[in-house]
Amino acid sequence: MNVELFEQARLHVPSVPQLVNMLSRRVRQLNAGMRPYIKPEKGDERIDVAMREIVTGKMTAEIGFFSTTDKASVPDATP
């Protein structure tokens, strides 16, 4: 794992647990045969490819916050 890439990825996803979850999910996808969003550099491991995708802006994360009292903001909530 390239530590410099990890630090650059942390600038894009400041939550380390979220970054780790994103990376592990993307590495699983790459291992399953999905094509990378970028051209891998020679000698890149799949984790490096995933981090490079985040650094180049090819992969982003969204965080959704829902109030438990506001049923209108919760998807599929019944009145």
C-alpha cells in the first residue's frame, strides 16, 4: 500500500473509517473483475488503484443523515 496515496485520499475523505470502507469495497469489486475507473500505473496493487480513483475524483462518498422524528425525510416511511 502506498502511504502517500493514502494521505492524499484522506484529504478527499476525511473520515478514516469511511475511507477504509470505501477502499475495501472497491478492492473487492476489482478482485471480482470490475474494470478500474483509471489506467493503473505499472506495479500498482488493487488498493493503490482504489486510492488513486479517490484522489482523481473518480470515486466519491455521500453521507446521508436522517432524523428519527422527521418521517418525511426517511425513505419509505409510512404516515
